[in-house]
Amino acid sequence: MTDQINIFGETVDAEKREKEARKRYRTMQATFGTKEGYRCKTCKHCELHRYHGRNYYKCALWHQSHSAATDIRVNATACKKHEEADNGDREPN
């Protein structure tokens, strides 16, 4: 790849920029590490959102949007921010 020039006239390494762009959507597990033996579905920060008759799970500690990029997998190994939920029932937000 060739170098690019940004709007300030500075040279930018295109390969480095592309690698950084791939890191934008990280998971909680990649950011904070994992907590073995726990799942996201048992965490008090796991929220159920219903939209057009479908269920979407989001982490209250993470970015919120209507995009699939912010959905979480409830059976994934929990991150180190995991806190046990009071009950297993999830009320939609």
C-alpha cells in the first residue's frame, strides 16, 4: 500500500491506518480480559432489548447502538467486569 496524505498535509502510513480501523469494534473480553467459568448471560450488565419482535442482548457497560456491532453473545465467556445478576429473568429495556 502507498502512503496517504491527511487533511493536514501529513503523510499517513496506509497499512497502519487499516490495521487500526480493524480494531475499532472490540469486545469486552478483548478489552478487559476474560473471567473463566462465567457467562455474559449471568451478568447484571447483560440487557435484553426487543426490537421488531426480535431479541438483542447488549452490555450496559459498552457502547449502545441499534447496530449488530454492539450486540453481545450471551453464552460467551464473561469479561472481568462480570457481576453476578440478582436473578436470571431479563426484562426488556
